[in-house]
Amino acid sequence: MNAVHYDTLIIGGGIAGLQAALDLADQGREVLIVERQPSIGGAMIGLSKVFPTLDCSSCITTPKMAAAAHHHRITIFSYSEVEDLTPHEGGYTGTVRRKARFVDEAACIGCRQCEYACPCEVPDEFEGGLGARRAAYVPFGNAIPQVALIDMASCTLCGRCAQVCPKDCIVYDQQDELVPVDVAHVIVATGWQLTSAASKAEYGGAAIANVLSPLTMERLLAPHGPYGHVVRPADGKEPASIAWVQCAGSRDKSLGVPYCSRVCCMYAIKQAMLTSGSLPFADLTIYYMDIRAFGKGYEEFYRSAKAMGIEFVKAKVGRLEEAADRSVDVHIENINDRGQSEVRNHDMVVLSLGMAAVPDTRELLPLAIGDDGFIDVPHPKDAPCRTSLPHVCVAGTASAPMDIVDAIAEASAAAMEVCREGDRG
């Protein structure tokens, strides 16, 4: 098969990748987005609201997803991965593996009849494992592309999906497709991953049912979340007391994450404010070492949370223990109270885990990596998005922890850098 030529390959279809693609496509450049998940949208599409405006996250992300999907200069390969990239004079050649969906993507109309007929239920990754999905499924309601896929690891091959499909697009023997590509530029927008909750044994090692990750809490707060309101995952009870533990995955050399992830203070405050609206009589507490309100309007956002009655306790959290009633005992050293040790009990605890680098791109390209594990930018002042490799730029949180506003700005900067390189070439 002859290689398909594109001006720019964007690895990652999150908010940064989408912004870079739209900017480039509007400049008349042919763009290929390769996203490993079945839908574009990245982490942002799963959030409830954004700080400090508390705007609907999905309302911001979905129009960009739709704009990219309908742009005549943007090609999207979802549920796909870049297998290799080889430099040549003027760009890179490589191979994209389009993983088998076991559904004819061109024929599928997203009617979800296969999903409704499927008898196999498994935990839903999009809902943080709280809800269930079928083995044949569309990833979520506003997924793009709105195309089903079959999880063959869970499928029993009962044939019910094929029986009800109105377009006869179920293909049980479908194979992965390898697509050769030739590109002039590459933008790495692979995003971030949460630091591991299991690595912190003092906080229960991810074994306490009512100690949640922040992304799980986002889904509980989302209007289209798994339960429709905030409840304890262990027993479905409405919590009367919720705590957030700051720096649970950042500023900790023992975890190999000595840096501040920047966004944790703000997303914890946002979640506490949203919870206050959902559960107006709940006691809400944020245990922190330092509050870092670094962006425009962030200090005011923090002060608004305090005015709402959210308790901020300057303390070091030593350990978490599960109580007999499935609540959580929080052992703290209260810095506000001269370092006194005390134990506080909460129905539910959210760990403010940090941002860690996604390592996959290092294996794909010999990029220079910083001490924090993120892609290094050799000249941050002169060329903040240019990497150590020619014709390769980085966008968003692939280069450092940052909030959504900065990730979008970085993506536009990467697109501009590609345009400048193309003009020079």
C-alpha cells in the first residue's frame, strides 16, 4: 500500500490535539489525528465542569470534537496507534495501526442496537469503573466517532448484536489494519496520566472503597455520570462528610514525583464547590500543605470556596484507615494547631493525585526527556513547543503539567510553529 501523505501528524486527540489540528486545518494544511481511545476528546470530555468559571466541560469540548470531525482537511483515526516513525529529509514516514473494532466503521450508524441487545456487562472505564457497559458498545453518549466497537475479551460470541444490527456491519473476524503514512511535521499531544493511588501505602494503596481518585469524583459530579448524584461507591449512601487530601501524588520524592502538578488545588476546590451545590448539608474539608492559585481568577475562586463554608485545614495527612462503617479515618498533623496530631473521620475521601507523563512516545521517537519524565523543550523562551527533534513539536500536557487554558494556548503555539517551519521550508 502506498503511503498517504499529510502535512502534520498529531498524536493524541485530546483538547490540545484538537486545537492544534483545527488551527492547522484552518491554515489550509492536511492533518491526521491518531487517537488510541475509541473516541476523541481526551480527559477533558470526562470532566464535570472547568475551573474557575464552572462552565460545562463537555459543552466546551464537544464543539471542538465535532468541528475536527467535520473539517474537510482533518482525518481522524480513532482506536489507533502510531507503530513507528522514521525520519527522512523533510519529514517522517511511519505506520498507523487501526485496531479492529469488529464493526464496519463506514457502515455503522451509531444506533446502539448492538449495545442494547448484548447480554455481557463489564465495568465501564469511562465511568471510572463505577458504571457498567456492554461488550458491544458506543464509548459514551457524545463520542466521536459515534461508532460501536466490540470488546472481544468480554464477548461470548452469542451473535445477538449481529442479529439486531440494521446495517449488517458486525464483522467478527475483522483484523487490524496497517496504514503507511508520510508526514512533514509531527505534533505530540499525548496528554498525561494520573499518578498511581496504589503506590501510596499510607493512603490505603487504592484498597479502601470510599477513597476515590479525582477522575472518579468528576464522574460522580457530572450530570451524565453513572449515578446522577454523589454517593459512596461502597454502599450507595449519600455522604455527610467528604475530604480532599492535597499533594497525594505530587511533591513527593518517595513516589518519584517531586514536582507540583499545578492543577490539583484548583480541581479540588472546584469539586468541593460543586459538591456543596449537590449536597448542601455535607461537611466539606480540604487538607492542604500550600494552596497554589496561579492563574487568572484563581485566588478569587479559592476565596469564594472559603466564603461558601468549605473548611481548609493546613495539615500533613499521615495515613488513611477504613473504619468499621466503611468511612475513612484521616490521621493528620494539624499545622494550624501547632502540629498537633489528630484523627478526623469522613464518609468519603478524594485523593488529589497529580499529573504524570505518558511514556509511550519515548519509545516511538528518541525525544529528549526532562527530569520530571515529560518531553523536554530545549529552548522554552524562544521556541516553547519545539522538541529536540527536527519537525517535531509538543502540545499541552505532554511537555509539563498545566491547566486546560494553558494546554489550548500551547497547542495553538505548536500549530504556529509548524506553520513557521513550513513557510521556511
